Amino acid sequence: MTDALDPRTPVLVGVGQAADPVTADDYHRWSAADLAGEASRRAVQDAGLDPTVAAAIDTIAVIRQFEISTPGAVAPLGKSDNIARSIAARIGADPRRAVLEVVGGQGPQHLVTEFSGAIADRDAEVVLLAGSEAISTARALAGRDDAPDFTENVGGQLEDRGMQVDDLHVPYEVRHGLLGAPPEYAVFENARRRRLGMNREDYATAMGELFAPFTQVAASNPYAAAPTERTAEELATVTERNRLIADPYPRFMVARDQVNQGAAVLLTSVGKARELGIPQDRWVFLHGYSDLTERTVTERADLSVSPASVLSATTAIERAGIIADDLAFLDLYSCFPIPVFNICDALGIAPDDPRGLTLTGGLPFFGGAGNNYSMHAIAEMVDRLRRNPGTFGFVGANGGWMTKYSSGVYSTTPVEFTDWDDRPLQEALDAVPAPDIVEHYSGPATLESYTVTTDLNRDWIGIVVARTPDNARVLAVSEARSPGGPGDAASDEVIELLSSDAVFGATLEIGQDGERNIIRGIVRDTTGTTEEAQA
């Protein structure tokens, strides 16, 4: 059947992963470039190629490391001025085109889709996708006399696409504590709990039961950063070690960014694969894909779901000509429970589905390798599909605050590439009415969702999304409260409310303090039904 394929059909032919845990006996103190370089070397080897064939790579696209993903961030051990060409040099490649991708966990799957299209359009022939993080080494060694210097000045051509994080750092949201992943996702998680009408204890148990099987997968993965099997109760119970990060998330349910991990994927065309002598048992095809984007947090009609993520997933599966039940393997992006629940709820997949929901062990347990996690998921998927020819697998890659979602459906079954257009889908998503937003507000507001987190002083802060009497959306924060220390009665009352099952349906009194809306107190505390809370 492959003989009839268009020779420009893109195909994944090699994958590689690398890890360098600081606790290992053979700890190498590898830089991000070293880790990605090692993973890339293994990807070339995995394709069954002599290492000298790396010279055939004409394009390398690299996932942006966390240390260059935030404006003003500092690389404590130094960095390469052209990470793509630093990686290329380590494997003997000199590509004509080097690309540095934008911020976001959607990047790995997006790049597979993008450069599959480039290969089909004859804009590329052999493409290496790579990414890595050396965060554990940076945290362990920065400031020490024997710290390595990861600075590299290699220069050369680089298509730097920029961070593109404006939609992730909305000033109104940042002023009210919605900055960084834990509080953002916690607001979504609590909105889902409200929609389902579940109490705190039962929802915590559900999150633990979702993630307990992930720990089992991580425990057997040689690349995992935290290969420890844990029970649902252990994950859900807040302890000194499993401290609360942002309600409802204890530490064990939060993506683990302290990793030293790298992964790479090698793409080419069917014609070039034949020319290079890559065995057909190494070939994996992209059958369906979709990339879609959600609105900013405050502009979303329903905080408990991400329609863009769901539409991306369902579209990729539909384009592959299958249904969700036909998928043999799944890797759902799992920085927190809510992105997994979001896809499972929509596709009718039970949290305890016997197929499993991760191939790696998930971001809290395998490791959240910065923006590069899903490159590891794709590598695992390719390996799994090769061992089970003819089956289908789904990779869902999530970026931002459930902001960007890139989906891919893979199989060893040959298929020619189709250039699908996601723009009509995106236009339909963008046409859904958004709630009115009030940035400066004083008066009563009914709580819609919330979280409780800590500031730099470890003081508790309540963050709420609420609705005014005319149904406009407003953000507000509580005054900081020091646990066990003195605080004003209003702040104590607010934190107590937000920590109880009476939270949904409560009406808060909101005032202003400069550019922020402050929760001044509680007007009404109703423990009504979910429907009443939504009214």
C-alpha cells in the first residue's frame, strides 16, 4: 500500500528521549542543549540511520525553554544564543532553517502538524523537532562555585517566533492574582466542581482517582522525574509534604517543572525515507490534526470547560476517519486534572478507562518538561504504535491556561497528508458571545468560581470570579491573611467561606483599592444547589 503513496507524504521516522536526574549515579550535568542533542542523536539512531545521515536534516525547530519563555527571566547557568543550532552542532547537522517556537505546551504537536505540511508542500525534506529542560540542574547548582556555564554563542540564522504571551498575561487578570498556572487552572477546576454539584471532599477524591493510575505509569518509565506510585488518597490528602498550592490542588497534583529531560522527533517524506533506507516498520503517519485557541480567561462564557480544546480533539479524531472508541492509546495533557477531565467529559471517556489516559505518566509524575512535555508523549506514542501496527493513538497538547490546544491522531497505517483548514472552526469559536466584563466595580456580586493561594510572603489570598447583579463578570481578591497570625475579621471570614462547601451561591461585597477590586465581606451565604449558584 505504501508504494501508491505520494512520495511527498510526511512520516515520523525517529524518536528519542533523554533524562539526566540530579540523583543518578551517572549524573552528567547536561545543559538544555546537551539534553536535546542527546535525544536528537537517539532519534536519528531510532530511525535506523547512521549518525552521519544527520547532515541531511534541512530544518530544525526547537521548543522554547522556560528560561526564555517569560519576559525578564534569567537563565541562572547561562544559555545558548541559538539553541536550535547548538542542538544541530551536537549531531553534525547544519540545517538551512532553524526555528524557535512560541511559548506553550501545544508546541510539540503543533510543530509536527506544521512541518508535516511543509514536507508535503516541498518546503522541507528532513525535519528535526526537539526540546528540553535542565531546570533541576539550574536549581541545584546555580550560585555554587562548581556550577557549569551553559553559555553558548553560536550565532547563525534563527527564525525566533517570539514568546507571544500577551493573551496569557492580561493586565486585569494579573492584578487580581490570575498569574501563573496553579491559580488559573484552580479557577477552572472549581468551576467544574460547581457545575457537577460536588462537595470538596468528593471532588478531591475524584482528582486523586484520576491521577493515581498516572503514577503507576510514571513508576515504570525510565525517563520519569518522579517515578513513585501513589494512591488516590495519598494524592488527594493535604499534608505538610503535599501542601496546598492553589485550592483545590495539593502539590502532588501540580505539573512538576523540576526536571532534566529532552525529547526529539525526526520527520521526513516517504520518498526521502526510501532514499535513506529507513525501514517501513519505523514509519508512523499523522492521520488527523487540529489547532485551536480559546479566549482569555475572563472572556470565556463557561469557566468549567474549554470548547476550543474539545473541538480540536474531536476534529482531529473525525479527520482521521475514526471515533474515540477506536483509539488504542491516549496521552491527554495533564498539567492539572481539569485538562484531562475536559477531554474525557467531552469524548465520553471514563477516568478509569482501561486504555489509560497517559503514556508517560503525566506532567506531575513523569515531569512537566516546560513547553516540551508533549514531545515525550509523541515519542512514546510512536513507540507504542510500532509495537501495535494498525492501531490508532491520540496526543492532546495543551498550552497556556487551556488557551491553545493541538491534537494529533497517529497510526502506522499509511495515509496521505491532507491540508485541513482550522480557520472556519476558529471563527465559530470566536463568534460565541462573551460575558460583559467590569474591571472597576463596587457592590454585591455572586461568586462564580474561585481559588485560595499564597503570595510571596506565604499569606493566603482569595481570588474570585463573580457576577454582578446585571450578570457582568468581575474579578476580586481578598486582603492577605497570614495563617495562624493576626488578620482582620473580614479577611478571615472570606478565607473561611472560600475554604468551605458553602462557597457557591455566596454573595460578596466588593470595593476598590486602586486598580484592584477587593472583597470587603460577605453579604449572603447560601448553600443552594448548583443551579441556584449558576443563576
